Amino acid sequence: KELMGSEQRVAAETHVLTLPLPFQGHINPMLQFSKRLASKGLKVTLLSFTDKEWTKAAEHGSVNVQIIFDDTLFAEITDQEDTVYINNLYATVKRRLPEVVAKHGECGYPISCLVYDSLMPWALDIATELGLLGATLFTQSLAVSNIYYEVHQGKLKVPVEKTAAAVEGMPPLEIHDLPTFLSDLESYPLLLKLSAGQFSNIGEADWVFFNTFNSLEDEVLNLMARQCAIKPVGPTIPSMYTDKRVKDDKDYGLSLFKPDEESCMKWLDSREPCSVVYVSFGSLSILGERQMEEIACGLKMSCHYFLWVVRETEKEKFPSRFLDETSEKGLVVTWCPQLEVLAHKSVGCFMTHCGWNSTLEALSMGVPMVAMPQWADQTTNAKFVADVWRVGVRVKVDEEGIVTGKEIELRIREVMEEETAIEIRKNSEKWEKLAKEAVDEDGSSDKNIQEFVAKLICNST
Ligand code: UDX
């Protein structure tokens, strides 16, 4: 709600720090949440661990950006092991946060609260020591978090080896529907520890926010809400996609990659409505050479137009002859403005790895999905996309762990052409409407944000 006079002044003096993990899939939701808080009148500073070009701007729209990068700790960031990396994040926050808080206090903008990524629960302890309130933001789904919570509580034993796992509040889950960390302990011991560790001090956080919305995950929400006061604040998509009055907020996030904006949008403009398959596997997934070949083959056989994001680091595996064979049909770029692409009328479906952001973005834009999960929480997200929300189909993996070109062709046809496509499109439109309602003024997520802001303002007076 609009603030009046003195309230507005107090809000502008109420200063919140936000702390994302330095990965694209974590920066985007935290930045958008920061923008929502700023749009309600608060002063917001996002602390960045990375010193990429964008952070040099020192602000991003309504949000200030402050780098807490420490080059002695992060000099060889890509070569470091996971544990060392996390320890370095901890050491940086432990050392820099007191300085940051003191400095803003001296400048007349004291900090009242730290909003931190749930994968850094120790940030709450540091904030508490400094006398700040602490709010955690989960950037995965409630369903996935519920599974990790069961692991944390010892209710779900790992490794899960049996075919099906019964998790309260969830549909029956087969092993391939569970987050991959639960079945492959050898490959991801630290990531499982971190995922379950998100709940280690949850009872002490002043607020527990989730990038989801009430109606999307109502059953799990009701279940988990019995144990802690969860507040959905998503989907954290830029307000211009939900609020017709917002014109200048098209920037999705602080991009760690350089988007090929002009060529993508121009190319999409020249295509028919709903004629293009958009293909992307997010910022982290690594595909094998054979899998890349099969995707190319499937796209070609589907005979649809396609826009395919192949990150710079993945390019050497790309079957280059494929481009000559399909130059009429497709465009391959190293990064794109995904939100704009999904909102474009020419896009007919999204072949996605089902990262939580990509899933929520497609859902919020009403774009049907071909789910091709790779690892982590993506497998569970894919299960919900195909069987719970029914906004897409999921590809089958063969005995060699490959999704064949034929399978890809068939699934694309299923969401683009066949009888099933009508039903999927109808469901997608339903969820698009509900997602936008949640973040619109006085929607369920917006109310949770309003409440948070009101409490912080009240604390400041
Ligand atoms: C990861 C995990 O996979 C995800 O499941 C987890 O919940 C968060 O971290 P990532 O794999 O990168 O993230 O996928 P996703 O969550 O989909 O985030 C990618 C982000 O990059 C999205 O917001 C998407 O809009 C953006 N993006 C992707 C672009 O802007 N351009 C692109 O070309 C590709």
C-alpha cells in the first residue's frame, strides 16, 4: 500500500541488507525480492560477493549494490573445492558484515534487518550478534524444501534406494522424482549437507520467506506451516510482468552472463505466434556431448523453430554441422534475456532443466514446458510440472542415461501440436493468472511483503 507523509520518511530510513549466494539462480530471486521491498518504500542494499561488471554500477534501479568481494579469499574461485568455497563465503560475511553495518549506521542509515539466502543459515548468527533481525529466503520450492526438512529431521533416511518414498503432503515420489542429492551421496555429500542444513536454525529466524505462492503449493504449505511460520513472497518476477503501471523495470536480474538481447528479440519478432521452442538448461547444468547431439537431432526432427541457449563453456560440445543443417529453423545464443523471451508471443514452449526460477518464470508467463531435469531439485520440480500442475510433459531417460532425439521430438510435439497441448495450454493459462494474482497488489505474496515492511517500519519508530 502507498505510504503517507511521515510513514514514508520512516520507511525510507528503514534499511534492509540482502545477501544472495553468488549464483545466477540465487541472485535473481534475491534481487527481485529486494526490488519489491524498495517499491514499498524501504531502503535496500544488496550485498554482492562477485565483482562482475554489473556490480560496478553500485545500484540497480531502486536497489543499491555493495560489493563485499574479498580478492584474497576468492582469487581462485573456480578452482576451489566446495567446502573451501563455502568457508570463504562465511569468512567474508563474518569479517565484512560488521564493517558494513557500522558504516551505514555512521552515515545515518542504520540497518535493521538482514535477508539472507537460506543456504547460508550461519548468516543469521552473524546478524544476531550485530543486533539485526534476520529473515531467510528459500530459493527452491516448498515441496523440495519439505523433502530436505524430512532429511534434516531424520524422518527420511538417505541414501534413498527404494523405488518410492512416502513424504507427507506430497504425491507418491519415485526415486527419479527426488532431489538427486538424496540418492547419489557420493557425488554430492556437501550439497546434501547444505540443503538439509537450511533448517538448522530455522526456529530462530524472525521471518522465513519462500519464492513460491500459496495456491501453487497449498498442501505442502499447510503441512510445513504447522512447524514454522512460512511466508510465500513469490514468484519473484519483475513487477512489469504483473503490474501494468510499472514501465521501467524490465531488467530481470544482475546477470553474470552477457545476453544476446538484440538478435534474440529481433529473431523472435519475425516468427509466427506460438511457433518457437525455447531451449535452455540454466546457468549451471553441464550436458554430455552425446546428449547435446540428441537434443539437436530432436529439435531438427520436430520441425519447429527453436531458440537454444548454449552457454559459452558448453559450446565446444555443440554439434556445429547442426547449425548449417538448420540455419533456417533456429538461432543458438550463449545467453538470452529469458524473461523477455518467455513473455514473447512467438514462444510456444520451453524445453527446460526445471531450475526453480525457470519453472516459476514459465509458469508465470503461461508457457508450457518440456521438462528435462538434470540434477539437484530439478527432478522434483519436473514431477510437479508434469503430474501436479500439468503444465508440461517430462522426457524419459533411456538405460544409458540419455534422452534420445526421438523422445525429444515426441515430447515437443505433445506440447506444441497434439490433443494434449490444448489441456496443457489451458492449465498454463490458469497458473499464469494465479501467479500474477499472488504478487499483484493485495495478493497473497504481496500481503506477506506488506506485513514484513510494516513490522520493520514499526520497529524503527
Ligand atoms: C540453480 C538450480 O538449478 C535451481 O534449481 C535452484 O533452485 C537455483 O539455482 P540454475 O540451474 O541456473 O539455478 O537455474 P534457474 O533456477 O532456472 O535459474 C536460472 C536463471 O537464469 C533464471 O532466472 C533465468 O531467467 C536466467 N537465465 C537463464 C537467463 O536470464 N538467460 C538465459 O539464457 C538462461
